[in-house]
Amino acid sequence: MAIEFKSPAQKTYDVIIVGGAMYGSSVAWFTANNPDFDGSILVVERDPTYEFTSTAHTNSCMRQQFSRELNVRISQFAADFVKNFREYFGGDDRVPNIPIQSYGYMYLADNKGFDEVLIESQKLQAECGAGTKHMTVEEIARDYPFYNLDDIVGANHNLIDEGYFDGGTVFDWWKRSAREKGVEYCTNEVVAMTKNTAGSRVESVTLKTGDVINCGTVINTSGPRAVETSRMAGIEIPVEPRKRYTFIFDAAKPLDRDLPLTIDPSGVHMRTDGTYYLAGGPPTIGGGDDPAVAYDDFEQDHSLWENHFWPIIATRIPQFESIKLVNSWAGHYAFNTFDQNAILGPDTKVENFIFVNGFSGHGFQQSPAMGRGTSELITYGEYRSLDLSPFNYERIEKGEPFVEKAVI
């Protein structure tokens, strides 16, 4: 069915957000919800069904097991936001309570070097108040006897505010509440931007319908298409779509307890998913390539399941030797090729062009903190709740990566 593009109601907006999925809606809601912001907001989204967005293909995971304090703090705010979801919406009785399925992440180490990284990260996480514990092989076998641990030397695990949550409901309420607070969502596509003579500001955006809309600030929340949006302002960013696979399977002999989100040394991850199980990973499982793909390429390589994922799963958990694939899909990471971390903040030359890009698979769990921080940048010109400046675009130009060792 063809999508009908529509013109916005106005010709000028204080904030124009390019992309209305999880991040566009997070920034829109936090900004509109800020009592110190009194401007107008337009969200331009090319596909109101969101069918092919990263948001639609997410596994809605949440973890505090990062190696950098800032990433831990970002996830801690996400956990607080989800656990107190209704309160963040002013106690609105229409807003549901959202639990976190705290099965935890189980990072398995198959060599001493990575085990030492886990031990070091656990100390940092504990200093931040996270419940991560380092486990010996004997402790893993005691608590989760279904694992084959022949090649494992240790692991990190956290059962507090770590697992997965209903990200779809968070997204839906951000959209709904943002609209109620006056944010305009427009089904259209930004195709060009016009800057001032000095090239220091974007003055207007041109839409597919031919409308020219004046703007105060432009927010790039275009997911895997982020570089297409930035190029309209003459800016190059290292973000590209990378394909990631998800498999839902049933087990002939279900486990007698929840399966933590297990990060196998092979790169496969798997967890309990309701009455089924979920597994996922990149196409590099089994030695494949991990190239950038076309924005509309969601074709699955079905051989990956049979030849790589399933054997790895059955080797790690012998009880999963007899399993049946129920569903599968391919989605896209908005992959930051520079350091696999977020790109935030204003451009160094085009001062009113703000990035919210390149989350490389961390997007859903980081969206509350990043939306809040960007709304503060829009309203006050600075981050106030949590200093997110280490993620600012400036580091890309300087060639200074924000190194995070716990990237899945």
C-alpha cells in the first residue's frame, strides 16, 4: 500500500526531528515534557508503520554490564524509567506499569584474558551500584547446570535490573503523549536542507512534497539512514546499516529455570523469551562477512540457522539439541564504524544540527537517557542530568574513540 505524504500544518518550527521511531519520539517526548521548553516541534517520519525501522526489529534488551561508567549510568536511568514508567508520565492511569524481566546477562569467558576484562568491569559496575557478580565455573554450574562449561573459565552475571522489557509500549506512549503535548507528527520525508550564507546553521528543510519548512534546530534521529540526513547539511558521519539476525525457537525439553541472556564466546546470544527462547547475532557467526547493506535489505540467510546458530546453541546447552525454529527475522543496527557508540550533540560547524545516531545495537536501553539529554541540549544548550558530552560528534573529528569493551 502506497504511503500518502502530507504537508505540515505550519511553515516554521523551533525543532524539526528527522525520523520518528524510538529516538525521534524519545527526543520529542522529553522535550515537550520539559516545562522550560515552550517551542514548536515537528517530527518528520517517512513510514508511519515503522515496519522497517530498527525499533520494529529490536529485542528490547537492557544491561548494566558495560566497561565505561557513563554507559552504566545511562542504563541505570533506563531501568529507573521503565520501572517507574507511569510516574514519569505524571501518574496517568492510562499508562501501564512495565516490568523488567530480570533474567540478567551471562557473559561467558573462554580465555583468561577476557575473564580478566570481566573481573575489571565487574568492579567498575559495582562501584556504580550495579548488581553484577563475577562467577567461577563451579558457581555457574551450581546455578545454571544446563550449560556445557568445558571451555569456560568464568563469567559475569547480574540479576538486578538487567534482562529485557516491553520496548514497544515505551515507544507507543512516547508517541502518544508527545502528540498530546503538541508535537506534530508528519508523514513525509526530508530530502534537502538549506543553510545560511556562512554555512553555520540550517535555515530550512525541504520535504518530498515540495514544502520548505523553516527551523530553529534540526535533530538527526534517522537510525541506519543517519548519514543520508547528515549529508543534506554537508556532514559525513560513520554510520551504516549492518544486518543482525534474530531466531525464536521452541525446545522439546524446556529448561527448568529461566535462561539468562547468554553471551556465548562465539558471538551468539540467547535467552528465555516467554514460553520460547530467543537467539541472535551477526552474520559473522561461522566466519561470514559483516558488510554494510542496503537500507531496504532485510533478506535472511536461512543457512545461518542450520549451519551455525543451531550447532552453537546445542553445544552450549545440550538440552537444546532438539529444538524447532518458530520465527526469525533480520533487522539493522545503526552501526557506528568509528567506535560502536552513540554520536550525540551539535555539529562543530553547523551549530543547530544535532546528532542522535550510531547506537550500534544499544539503542532501546539507551533511549531514555539520550532523549532526556538531547532535550536538555535543545532547551538549555547543555546536558544537565547526565554529562553525555563524551559522545559528542566532536570526538569523531578529533579521531578520539570512546572505547567500550562490552559491545555485542
